[in-house]
Amino acid sequence: MNAITRKDGINVTIDWKKEVEQRREELLADLFDLLRVPSVREDDKATADAPVGPGPRAALEKFLSIAERDGFSTKNVDNLVGYLEFGQGDEMMGLLGHVDVVPVGTGWETDPFDPVIKDDRIYARGSSDDKGPTMACYYALKIIRDLGLPIKKRIRFIVGTDEETGWKCMDRYFKTEEIPDFGFSPDATFPIINGEKGNVTFQVSVKGEQKADAPVYLHSYDAGLKENMVPQDANAIVEFKDKEGVEKAFFDFVEANPISGTLEWNEDGYAEIQLVGKAAHGSTPDKGINAGTYLALYLNSLQLTGQAKQFVQLIAEKVHQNFNGDKLGVAHHDEVMGETSVNAGIITFTEESHGLLALNMRYPRGIEVETMEIGMEHELSPYGATIARGPHKEPHYVSPEDPLVKTLLDVYAKQTGLVAHEQSIGGGTYGRLMKRGVAYGALFPDSIDTMHQANEFMALDDLFRAAAIYAEAIYELVKE
């Protein structure tokens, strides 16, 4: 609780948790409206008025309409990013969330865009990443304004539509709009994320031809939806000249590994193979079961030839279960930020073109992307592979001695009674866009993390606890 003198001179004692509880039904109603918007980026439906597709635009408009209804001033910047602003002062605090979501994938037990509450959890795509935390943070700000609390800084709540893919939204904002002096993104975990690893994706390609008369011929192979997701599903079409023993060997492989799978013969007599693993966030590949690399492990046991053999052998020998990248020449450890992580996010192969593998890497401070690229070239060139490096984000770190970090940790410890400490992650959040920016919640140490997975959920208790922490933390950072 806080003893505060309001703008009207009245002394009040604020119970932040109680204030959230009083707005419980309103918060849930607004969150459900936002969750019902299928806001996956769709480039094939993008227009000048919907730069990353109609879904993300609709979600942004829904969020801004809620803020306008509540009396906040808002701005929509090219249907890519929007914000609301509150307060006065020369210094600005930024709160950065996002309303786009990753693709749905398979394995859902409910409609991912028709939120339901089961066992005190909200099930829907975006419930924990990041619509739930964004709405919790919005209500925290709303509480401060509703109570008429005295503040001496401006607060700008900035909402993006392309966090899960290319950050096109924030590129637009930071080129033309005012940059906050400090702030946080409600898009990770408590107690705090004051360190974020660098982020880069390498495209590994293998070209060449297979022998047409080979005992086994790979027609196609694909896995993955996004570079920053662990592939849950993987598929291949394989031609066997001799089918004897094929099914037994395949199902023996499935039985021996933590996956499920099917093999069916199509009208051409080819085997259509599917493996199912477990999706996870690309920054924590060890928490998922990569169906794509397991499929490579199986295909590598077959009598493939040429580029197909080289491609699956590369994945099986250098990528499968190699989460720290030591077999790729990119491993590095930092005492604060931890190790490099490697996720094989997208795998494709066609007989007409070549094999392509997207390796998304999260790397700590102390290693350069150029060094990583050289290491990969050394390790993968024997497989006939070529490597192309995509755009990258440098590691980001805010000292635990910074007043921003200290305040956020103090509020967390006060409300939860838990130990507050600094943390670094492989995931990238909008917090890194501000020099004094961090990520703060909304998952707790005991929360179940289902971001980017089927049946994504956010526990109601986590949602409301986070909103109360956000309210007190924001006030402590901007109060008179």
C-alpha cells in the first residue's frame, strides 16, 4: 500500500491489488475483445493502409479505441504503430507493448481466437504474448489516471503491430516520433529483464542434384512457421525404390524418440511422412522438441544422395540438439548473459531448387556476428553449404545500479515478497529500443510459459498480479 496526496490535496492510501480487483471484469472484457482479433502478420494481404496485413491493423485500432473511450489522447502512425499519452513534463517514460501474434500452428484444443477461461486460465493466441500483459499494463496506467495521482513526467504507451517478425512498426516509430527517455516493455518475465542477447538469423543453403536412380529420393521436406519458433510439425515426401521394411524402420524411429509421426503411401507410391514435436519460443529451443531436426535425423539414416544427403546430414550432425552452437562454431558464454542459443526455425527442401535452413541465434555480449559467420563457414563448408547473414540486433544491457532497474525490482519484491534480481534472456523485446529500457513481466518465476505454443494461456492470477505491480511501478517512476 502507498500513502499518497492526490492532486486535489486529499490524502489516500492505495491498495494496488484492490484497485485492480475492482476493475477485474472491465479488464477481462477489453482483453477478450483484443484477443478475438486474429492479428497474425499476413504479407500476402498487406496494403498501403495495412502494412503488415488487416489483422494487426485491426488489433491496433481496437487498442486505440479502448484508450479513446477512456479519455486518453491517441495517435495512429500509418496503421503500423500507435500510442496514447498521459501526463506532463520534459521527461518521458515509455511503455512498449505489441498486439500482433505468431501463427496459430496445430494442436489447439480450443479456437485460438475465441478466448475461454478454463481452470483459471485464459486460453487464446496472444493471451501471454503480448495482449494479456499489454492490457494489464494499460489498466495500471488507467488506475493512476483514475485516482488523480500527482505525476511530473509524461507517459507514452506505444503499441506495435510487427514485434513477432521484423519490428517494422518500431522502425517507423523511432524514425519519426519522440523517443522515450526510459521505460519498460511488459513482454517477458519478472523480476526483470535488464539484459537481452543479440539476435541474428543465418540462412544456410545447400545446392546440387540427387541421383535420379538412387535407392531413396527426397522430393520435398519442410518444417517451421517462423524463425523465432521451434517447429512443431515437419513433413517430407520420399520415394523408396524398395519399400520392404520402410514402415517398420520409421515407426521404430518414432518409438525411440520424443515425437509422434505418421507414414502413408500416396497415389504415386511415395511415402508422405509427418513428425510432430513441441513448439517453443525460438530463444529457448531446448524447451521445445524440434520436429524438423528429428526428421533430418530420420532422413539421414536413409540411402539419399547428392544435395539431399548433404542437407539432412548437415542438420543431423551439426544442428540437431545442438542448442549452444558448439558444433557450428558459434558457442560463447558470458557470466551475466549466459550462452549462445541456436534455433533451426525453418527448414525447406525441394528437388527443383535446394535445401534452405534458417538458424536463428541469440548471442551474449563478447562475440561479434562476423566471428560467428566465420565459425559457421568453417564448420559447414564441408557439406557444400553457403551462408548468408540477415539483419541483426546487438546485445542490450542496463546496469542493475540504474534507478530504473532498482525501482522496478523494489516494487516487485515489495508486492510479491520474493527475491528480486537481474536477469538476461535470449528473447528480444521492445525494451532494448530505449537506452534505459528493460522488460518487466508479466510472467512470474512459477508461471508456465506457453508463448508461441499451441494452447497458449495466461493465468488469471498472473494477469491481475502483474497489473498491480505495473501500477505501483509506473507511479514510483513518474511521481512528483
